[in-house]
Amino acid sequence: MKKVLFVLISAVLVMGLFSDAMAKTKWDLHLNYPAGNFHSKGAQEFADRVKAATNGELVIVLHPGASLGFKGPELLRALAEGQLAAAEIPTGMVEGDAPVLALTA
């Protein structure tokens, strides 16, 4: 009984040590445009606001200039398969794979 109690208490203590690291979530955000472009600047503002609103629990890391290597329709597949958490995608690049994206307001 003492051994079981010791193991349980040890497990709780270990989880407590790592809970801060486990609670934080990082999203990689693919951007097609270069870092200086207004699209990328807007994405950085969004990432900063998300970090502030979540007290740092969600951090969005920008990857401008298609630096992650995904292009066009590959982006939809990367998102669907969980390779990317988020991506800025000009709809004209992927309307062949998702025709609904060809609609404009």
C-alpha cells in the first residue's frame, strides 16, 4: 500500500513539474508573402494579440515567404493531415481542390 501511495504521489509531483510546459501550445502559421508585406505584418499583429489574449498559452509562430516549403494545393493537404496548424492561403491557389474557395463576395 505504501509503495502504491508513493508511486501515485510521485506521479502527481512529476506532472506538476511539467504542467507549465505541456499547457503551452505552438502553432506554425505558413505565410506565402515575405515578412515585410502587409499580409505578414497583419498576421504578426494577429499572433501578438492571440498570445496576449491567451496569456501565452497559444503562441503562433509565423513562417513568411513560404519558408516551410508548402505550395499551392499542398497547403490544404498539409492542414488536413495536421502538418500545419494554420496557413494563410490565397484562394486562387487552391480553388481547383476546393471549388467553394473560388466564390468571391
